[in-house]
Amino acid sequence: MRLPPEDRDLSPHTGWTREHWVAVADGLLTAVRPHASPAGALIDLPGPRPSRSGRRSDGLEGFARTFLPAALRVAGAGGADPHGLLAHYAAGLDAGTRTPTGERDLADGDRESWPLITDRGQAMVEAASIAFALRLTRPWLWDRLSGPVRDRVGRWLADALHRVPNDNNWQLFPLSVGGFLAEAGIAEPEARAAVRRGLEHIDRWYLGDGWYTDGRPRAFDHYNGWALHLYPVLHAHLASDRTLRAEYGERLAAHLAGYAHTFGADGAPVHQGRSLTYRFAATAPLWAGALTGHTPLAPGTTRRLASGALRHFLDRGAVDDRGLLTLGWHGPDLRLVQDYSGPASPYWAGSAFLGLLLPPGHPVWTAPEALAPVEERDTVLALRGPGWLVQSTAADGLVRLHNHGSDDQPADAVGPDDPYYARLAHSTATGPAFEGPADNHLALLTDAGPTERGRVHPLGTGPGWAASRWHPRVGGRELPGVTVTSLTLAHGAEEFRAHLVTGGPAGTPVTQTGWAVAGTRTEPHRAGVRADGRLASELHALHGFTAADSVRVPGGTAFGPEAALPRLTGELPATGPTLFACAARLTAVPQPPALAGTLSLEARPDERDPQAVELTVRPAGAPALRIRLAPAAVTVHPAEGD
């Protein structure tokens, strides 16, 4: 991929300009062309395995997910198409819709036909990208297609209006199709009804403060940005609907106020949630805010965050030697990929090129890059909707996300913990352990194995803190009568983690793990581990724990094949609730102060409630806090006299 020279005057932090974004888009789109079918309807990319939907669906995915950045590239250039992109996609629209089929594989006699759009079928997802691409390029593509081709494409897309989507962000895919078809005069009543239905569904999931849950009661992740905000705002923008743009734009702006704090100084988004192979799609809501004017961010901050994220992945092996995006985070890594993803799935990242709709003279391209929020100052930000506490430090550029509200569990059942949702903390520099002891987790060690967190019940967030309640599970069942009430406080780079365990069997071992750090050399460091002499993960026992060690992570994490984490151990006593508390830290500062001296703790029983404890926590250099920890509620107040 050939890139223009860096411009460190305009972009002192990344060196990248609009021309770099154009070059990356061109490089990615050029690399997929050799894998297109003869008529261009399917782009069948090489990969380690097909998705669960089969190779024909994967080929449609390749077409649709590259069509969107191609459309953004052309529309952003006012219709100029120096690489003839639209001609390829016009031919594919023609060939793919001639004889749509329910066949999953690519038969020798038919390597062009698109799959049918069915209830909860993957083709519905791809129809949304095709519809947006057609909407963006209508004067230069759709309006120049022959009548028969428009009729066929319209009929194929219209199936999305009548099929049943999954009850999550998928509700927005018929909306996206409906928005285009209504403008094109195809099945207008049904198309407008699909738009209304999609908006009604996501309105039910909106929790305020810019956060949606993704269908399930406590499912929070990057889909907030790359679907639940992006699709309604982009629809409203393209429809020039001022009412919708104001309503959904205000929600987007509220989201960005917190979301901007989740990017590390190296450009990395927080490594949390599913579909992480979409990578720099995490920048799409940043661009949507700038495009619609609904953003709290200065133009130079928007570009700093977006260019930083794009560079982060391209500099770390997200694109292989053929110029293709791989299934993984940095390089290929199938462990973090869901079964619905195939070789072309990473090209959902194409929505990141939304910024190309902003002309070269727009302030987002002409303003000097500003500091990212993580670079400005140390921050601890409570996000009430998802029950998160975002902690960042300017000295090392790390962002940590403390999770007291997201579990991705369905409403009517509780399944096994998903490490990308259930951990107590996630960050921009670490990933969850796939094997061995769970990282950032409190576990009771039973004869049936270590417990999982299960469903998370948020107990509130406030300045510098977040808390939750959960019922430990093992073997698919809750431990009878056992409740854990968890609290995280954050200040600077340090964390205070407290867990009140009630109802547990006497003598049960308990473990608390810290951050799993990866590196080519991961060595014991104080009461923790340090990777490559840079990234350090530490725990320090304050109450209830009696021993400390460090543990190798089999197979490493998405950040490297070798990893380790610190661990504390203790035991439940014979009677009463038990408090386990520790200090924790993830840092890249070379010589941080000893963790043991960063805070002190006083703990005592609550005289009015035998199931509760009262704590006084004194962080170094910050006011002391008075905390009441109980299964029903957690309160945090400044300590009197401090």
C-alpha cells in the first residue's frame, strides 16, 4: 500500500492527512479485485474458514462491505472515479440479482448469484451496506443502470423489508434498505414502514446519556458506535430529515462525549465486545458526528482519534502481504472471531471512510491535529448507561474500562461468561485470556471448577467509582445463596477493587486476578508481571487475601502469544460475609511508585446490617472516601474530616 509523505505540521501526532485516508481506501479496494467473480457479483476472499453462512454468503459480504467504502470514496470526490470502481459494482449488481439462490456453496455452474434474503439470514446485513452505497452514489450509478437491472436489484433489496431480523442492531438493516427504496420509489409504503419499525426498536433500547443496549438487557460494546448510532444518523443525514437528525444527532453527541475517552494514545480502541475484527470501524461514529455537526469534539480532535486508530491497525499487521484485511485484531487470530464472520467480514471497517464525505476544505481536514482526550490529562469518567468506569493516564496513554454493567446475557437465560463482556476490566493494551485462569476476575474455586460472573446487576456509578452485584455460577448453575458485591475505585493509574462475598461455603478458596499483559518476555515484577520491560500488571492485597503469585496465560492473548497475569488468593471463613480487597494497576510508566503505598484501607462491620461492611479508603494525593458495601446497594461519599 503506497502512502503519501507524512505531514507533521498539519498532523503532529499521526502525520496523516485526508490523502492518506484516500490512499488506504484505494489500496484496500484494489487488493480485493483479483478475488472477484468473473462478472463481479461475489468477492470470494481467501481465508482460514468460511463463516457459518457458507461461501456464497461470504462472497456477497465481500461485495457489499467493499462497495460501501468504494461509494464513500467516489461520493467524497463528487463523483470522480479514477479507478473505475462503480463500473465493477454496477456489473456485480446486474449479475448477482439475475437468479438469486438459496444455495450456500459456490457451485461450478453458478459463481455469481447472490443468496436470497431470508429471516435472520446474513444477506439482510449485506443488503444494508448495498443500500447505503447505492444511496451515496445514486447520480453516478443507480440512475445510470438500465431499467431491468434496477427492477431486479430493487426486488432483491425489498425482501429485506419483509423478513425477520435478529432482535438487536439487525433491526437497523431493513431501515437502511427502506431508506434507499423509499427515495428510489420502490415499495414505498413498505419501505417507510421498515424505517419506522427500525427506529421504534432502537428507541426501546436507548438508556440515555448516548448509550443503547444491543437488544439484550445488558449488551454494551462497539456496536453502539458502528451501528446503533451510525445507521439512524446516516439515514437522517441522507434523507435531509432535520427532525430525525436532531434527535439522533443529539444522542450521538452525548455518546461521543464519553466514547472519545476510550481511545489510547497509540490509537487503539478499548479491546472489548464482539466483532472486534471490524477494527477501525470504531472511528465511524467520530466521522458521523463531524459530518452532521453533532459532536462535542473539535475538528482536530476528531481527525487525531480517527487517524490514530487507522494507523494503529495498519502499523501492526492488520493487512497481510496481499493487501487484505485479516480475521483478527492486529494480525490473524481466530480466537477472537465469532462463527458468523468469514474472510470478508473485516471489511465492515469500510464505514471508517465516512470522513471522505467531508470535502478537503472542511475543518476536520484542515485544522491542526489536537491532543486526544487520553493525552490531555488523567481522567476517570463514569458512564451510567453501560455501568462503566473509564480510567485513562496521560503519562503512558493507556485507557482502562472497568465493567460493572455489561454481560451480553440474554433476557431469559444465563449462559457461560464471554471473556469479552464478563471481565471486571478491559483496556486498550490488553486482551482477555482465552485459556487458564480468567483475567480481571474474582472466582470461588469449587470442586466443579472456578466460578463465573454470570448476569451482572449494576449498582450505580459516580465520580471515580462503579459497582455491581452478581451471583457466582459454575457448571451452568448459581452457587446456592452466594452473592458477590463488587466495587471499583480509580484514581490516577491505580485501582481499588473490593468484593463482599455473602453466603459462601466455609473454606472455599477465592482468587482475584489482574490484567493479562503480553510480550515476548513476560517476567515477574513485584507483586505482578511486566512485559518487555514496558507494560506492567500488579496486584497488592489489602484485605482477605493471604498469598500472591503470577500465572502464565496459555497461548497468550490477542496482543501476543506469551502473556502472564498476577493473582491473589484467600479463603472464605467459617461464618459471615467476607471482604476481599486489593489495589491494582496496569501501567506503562517505567518506574511507578510501589503499589503498596498508593492507598490505605480501613474496614469494619456495619453495626446496623450484618450483611454489609463500611470502608474508608485513602488514595495517595486524593480525599478519603467513606464506602458502604452491601448486596442491595453501594454508597460512596467523601469521608468526614478529610
